[in-house]
Amino acid sequence: MLKKERQAYIIQQINIHNKVLSSDLCVQLDVSEDTVRRDLQELAEEGKLIKVHGGALAKSFHFTIESKQVYSLPEKKIIAHKAIDLIKDGMLVVISGGTTMRELVNMLPPDLNATFVTTNVPIALELLEHPNAEVIFLGNKLLKSAQMAVGAEVVQRLGQIKADLCLLGTNSIDLNFGITDLEWEIIEVKKAMIACAQKTVSLAISEKLNTTQRLQVCALDQVDVLITELDPTNEKLTPYAKLGLSIL
Amino acid sequence: MLKKERQAYIIQQINIHNKVLSSDLCVQLDVSEDTVRRDLQELAEEGKLIKVHGGALAKSFHFTIESKQVYSLPEKKIIAHKAIDLIKDGMLVVISGGTTMRELVNMLPPDLNATFVTTNVPIALELLEHPNAEVIFLGNKLLKSAQMAVGAEVVQRLGQIKADLCLLGTNSIDLNFGITDLEWEIIEVKKAMIACAQKTVSLAISEKLNTTQRLQVCALDQVDVLITELDPTNEKLTPYAKLGLSIL
DNA sequence: TGCGTTCCCGCATAATCACGCAAAAAATTT
DNA sequence: AAATTTTTTGCGTGATTATGCGGGAACGCA
């Protein structure tokens, strides 16, 4: 077996498992541990992996302490409060994820009698704490990064729903590109959410205004209401109002 | 398992729970307490956490925010530990709810590569924290009391699954009446879980032995393994062993 | 105060690593 | 095709690192 082949195999293994053990590799490749170690060292120098005692880790294997996002930002509370007024008794509400949404669910008036549809696990959990809310979770394979269910199954079942309201936590909103998001699987679900609801509401902190991500969820003409923590008369919002969005 | 991996896992646990216990970690990671302690010490020197007696705290730990983590009974840890040995790489595991199950999910070895199917929201959330587990949530209407999805939809989709293992949190188990539970909708789902799995494991604290509820989930002949916190040779368990159950 | 847990220290063991050297393999030149 | 150079590999040695265990000290709780 050629050296290049071996190293390619190592990279491949790293990509699959995010790690390799020297001891494993020297069995799989039928070479001595020294050779494996030299290979790993070379690959490490080329920046293709991180060498550690006993093996190597994927370059993407970095662990940082991300301080847990404080979800009691006052802005989010303001937004949540405004949005809650849109939810009336008897409504069927489709609700996405995000910390703002969690804040909203937490603040729901206890006597509200509404049905909520979500694919987001933490949101579902919060909703379960509500005494009167009926909760429908559309499940399937769960996406770790967003803690939500995604996939054709979810999209299809959203298509069978006629909702009154779609509450959309929004990462990025822009005059030209509309609402955008990071991951393909997420925008698929959000699209379906918007499509099934009579009225779509975008909840966004003002810092998310006029920012974009790679993938488009929908254009602004599909959004009916925009909620930020700002006063509706704020000049940052006037361009959005001119496009026909209701500002709250 | 590589040292860095272990430390990354510790950091992750800290990020999730704001704290870790050395005693927990050494079980989860399958290393001695000394090793855990040395890891914590290293990470503390790097400023990634705060070492305290018995474990460590997140750097951002606020004493005002007491994490509402339920104090878990040591019995449940023993049970969880026994059950984890049954889960092997590549398995498809159907898993019910309950605090014991949560303990189990929390203790899953980080390098385990398995797929989990559940209908329980808190369990799904815990599973999402696991670095390698694939999580499938079978959703539908959520039952507030059990924080799980129930209904024909769930049962039907469970019927489409061929699982290797069914881990069943058990409220009541009795020699005559088998496993019983409180609510109609729950037993429907549990029945389906048992039916779709090759092997059914009942996890029960010994105080649940020889108790009954109103509704039967299944007779004992459908249960393959019974796990309690007791020693398998304990006389309380011998009648169950005589019925053909494996006792762990 | 007393008891169980956790911690700290040193040591033993085993695994891993780094280095040099020589054999083997591959590539290059003659 | 033979000879020479270069690269690669395996092995031995000793250093380094990682881990577990025992014993005594320190800690925390009742």
C-alpha cells in the first residue's frame, strides 16, 4: 500500500469518526505504529488534522465554552409580548424555534386556549408546561444543531395543516433577500410552515435587520407582520412598512 | 477514548448542566475518579471551568440560577448503568420516558454510535446533547402528563420500525399482571414499542416490583430482561427469574 | 464530634512517543 | 540492466505520558 493511499484512508476515517486511534490504524493498514505516527505527524503539519496522544482528531474538533445564551434579554421579552397579542383563543398556531420563541411560550397567558404545532424540542417542552395549550409535535429525524425535526416527513405533514398563524423566529431579514437561514433542512421546514399558515409573523431583534445568510426561506411579500423590539415608527422599520408589512 | 475527547465531553456536560459530578463522569467515561479529577484540574487551569469539591461548575455559574435538575436517586444510576451495557454500536433502540431513562441517556458513553427512537420530549432533548446518537422523534399530539407523543399516528409509525432493543421505564411490574400503567394512551404506545423490538428490557426500581396499575401494557412473557438496582441473586427477583426473565 | 466521601500524593504499570540506525523499497542516474 | 541515491519503513532503546491504586489528609454533612 502506498503512502498516499494510507494517508487518504486516514483522512477518510477522520472525516467519518472525527477521530482515529494510532493503535487501530496500524492494524487496519498493516503497518507499524511508527509509520502511522509519522503519517499523522505529516498530516498534522499540513493542517489536515490535530495530533493528540494516542491518535488524532478532526480539525473541526474544537471545544469552546460558549456561555449559555441568556434568553432573558429584555429585547426578546418586548418582542414576545407584542407577538402574544396576536394569538387568540381557538387558534392553531405554527411556531418555530429560537430563544425569542421560548421567551414567548413562557409568557403565554395561562388561560389561553390554543393549539400549537412545532418541530422544535425545547419549544415543545416549554409548551407542555402551559396548562391549556394543546401541543402537536411533528416528529422525524432530529437535527442536532437546531434541536428540531426536519425532513420530508415533517414538510409533508405541515402541508396537511391549515394554521391561523405562523410565528417565525428569524435569524436574518433583509429588504431584498427576505428571510434567510443557514441550513438547507431548516429552510425546508420553515417554508412549509409559512405555506400552511394564513398569516406569517416574523420575530426578529433589530440587530437581525438587514442581514443575510446563505439560503432563502421566503421573500418579504410572504411575510405579513414584522415584530422587533423597536417602536413601530422607528426609521429603521419604515422601508419594511413601505413593502406592505405590518410593523408591531 | 482519547483524553481530549474526554475533556471535550466534560466541557459539553458543563455547558449543558452548568455543573458536573466527578462520580458521574467516571461512570459515564468509564475511567477512574483520579483520571476525572486530573482532567477537571487541567481544564480548571486552562480556565474552562471552576473546580469544586465533588465536581466542577461552569465558569459562568450564577448562584442565583439554580439549575432545576432533579436530584436523581442512586438506584436509578445503578439501573441505568446496567442497561447501558446492552446497547451496542449500530443498534436501533426504542426508548420510553421517565427519570431513570433520562439518567440512562445522560450516562451514555460519548463514543456510542446508535440510533434512538423515542416519543418523549425530555428524553429527546437529552439525546440531542449526545455527540453521536441519531435521534428520531415520533411526533403527534403530546400528552402533558407524560410529556410524550401518543396516538394512532405514533403507534402506526412504530409498527414500521424493526428495533433491536426496547428500553421500557416501568411504573409497575407484577408476576401475574405483568407491566401495567396508568393511562390508556401511554399503554398503547408502550405496546407498540414492545412489539417492534427484538428484545424488551424493563427498567424498574425495586419498589415498583409487585405493584399494579389499572391497565396492562404486556404480560411478563413479552419481557426479556428485567433490570433493578438489586443484586440479580436477590430473593425478591427469583420468582421473575423462574418465569424466564433474564435478571441484571 | 464522627463518619463517609473526596482529595492529594507518590508510585507502579502500561501505553505512547521520539530518536537513531539499518534494512528494504522506490526512484534516479549511469 | 546495474549502480547509486533517495525515500520509506521497522525495530530497539529510553524518555514521556496516561492511568489506576493505596494510604493518609482534608472536607462536608449530620
